[in-house]
Amino acid sequence: MRFMAIVKATKDSEAGKMPSEELLSAMAKFNEEMVKAGVMLDGNGLQPSSRGARVRFSGDKRTVIDGPFAETKELVAGYWILQCKSLAEAIEWIKRCPNPHEGESDIEIRQIFELGDFGTSKAIEHHRRLGERSPRSTSPGVTRTGVPPMNRAD
């Protein structure tokens, strides 16, 4: 099973405040542990919403809204994609994570849908074929860069 661990933004992360050298070092060690265990498939920090945009959909209409966005507690500051046997395993890994921000912070964990979760249909088979052809596939067993994750004993 794949999970996304979502690091929620704070006022500091939205202001563009960079993590301390100490936190960067602790995160590197944590990420290395997950990579060695074959758990971490991907992970990155995100630029503040002031450097982003939203596209709002209303029927056929599209509206672009430039950042920054006001609701900081609902924004994402970073993420990991984890390959775990269960939600409980993903939770155990994230509990070992260094606090990503000074003070209080939240990391939300959500399971990623796999194509098999949708049953079978022409549209699902189309998605499956696209995933097989894409070098940036997110198909099970392949990272977004197209590189198979480290082998894991399940």
C-alpha cells in the first residue's frame, strides 16, 4: 500500500522561512532510514503558496487564482510517498519523524488509491496502459521517477 504523508504549512513555512541546519540534518537521517527500509518512494518540501496558483473549476469555466492563500492551516508544506504494509506501519514511521516545524505541527497520512481499487473498466484499462508507458509512472512498485523502489521483504 502507498500512503502520502502530508506536512501541513505554518506561518513560518508560508513566509518562506527555511529549516535550520539541525532540522535538515535530522530529516536527512530520518529519510535515509526510510530509504534503507524500502519505505520512502518520494518526498519533497514545497515552496510557499505565494509562489503558486490555484485553478478553480466551475463547470467548463476555469479561473486562475494566484497565491498566497490565506488559510495556512489547510496548506501543504511538504510530503512523503511511503510504501507500507498498513496504515499502522505508516503511522509508526511518521511518529519517528523529527518535528518538521518549530512548535506544533501536523502530518496527515492518507492512503493512495491504486487502480485495482476502482474495479475494471475501459477507462481503468486506459489508465493502466498510460501508467505502463509513462517514465514518471506512479503504478505500484514504481516511483514517480520511474525507478523501482528498494526491495523490501514483505
